[in-house]
Amino acid sequence: MEEIKSFTEENNKKENSSLMRIGNFIKEARLSRDQSIEELASDLKIGAHQLKAIEEGNEEKLPEKVFIKAMIRRISQKLKLDTKFIMDELNTERGEVKIEEIVEAVPTKNDKSKQSKKLNPIGFGIFILISGLLGLIASTLIFNLLSESFQNQLLKQELIKKN
């Protein structure tokens, strides 16, 4: 019985330590954005007491693990943190993580989004060019049809006048 209790306490400490690390990351990110617990909780539509418990790593004041993971995912997305890194970190049982690891992971993600943003203006320009060409072709065809129709009417009127 004593061994089971010891194992459970040890396991809870490991879970709490990963939750405490994540809570520290979240707190630092929130503070760097000059956002209060109440503001962020309101934006996410979660209780301020729950956000505070996550930041403190206090699992006893939180609902089941599944809900904790969902809240942490939403918080990290809202704070524009590397969500995959945060979720992996939540599931690991390492002792210490350097903040540089999470900071380095975020810029590489931003670099990819910058590259995709560079491609969008080119694609938009090609779309405009093709649309313009199609519009020019369509207007030329319509103009030719109308001018032929107008010429035919003039010829008919001249024939009627001659008769």
C-alpha cells in the first residue's frame, strides 16, 4: 500500500512539474503582451481562476486532464506560442527546459508563414492578369458582334431606301 501511495505521489509531481513549466511559459508570454489574467481568460471564455491555476501548475484546482490539455492548447494559440512544442512539453517528464528552446521554435514557424505570404501577392497578380485578359477578349468579341449587327442594319436600311 505504501509503495502505491509513493508511486502515485511521484507521478503527480512529474505531471505537476510539466504543468508548472507550461504555466511559466504561458505566464511569461501573457506578461510580455501586457495582458492581465482576467483579460486573457475573458478572451478565451474560461475562468480566471482556471488560468491562474494553469500558470501556477496547480492541477488540483483544474478539471480533468483532457480539459487541461484543451485549455492549454487554446491559450498557446491565443498567445501565438508554438502549440506543438507546448503540447509536447506538457506530455514530457523532463526536469528543466530553457526558454530559448520555445523562443527558437516560434520564429521558424513565423518564417514559413512569411514565405507563404510572399507567394500570395504573386498568385494574386497572376489572377488579375488572367482576369484582365479574359475581360479584354470578351469585350472584343462583344464589340465585334455589335459592330457587325450595326453594319447589317445599315445595309438593310440602305437597301430599303433604294427600293
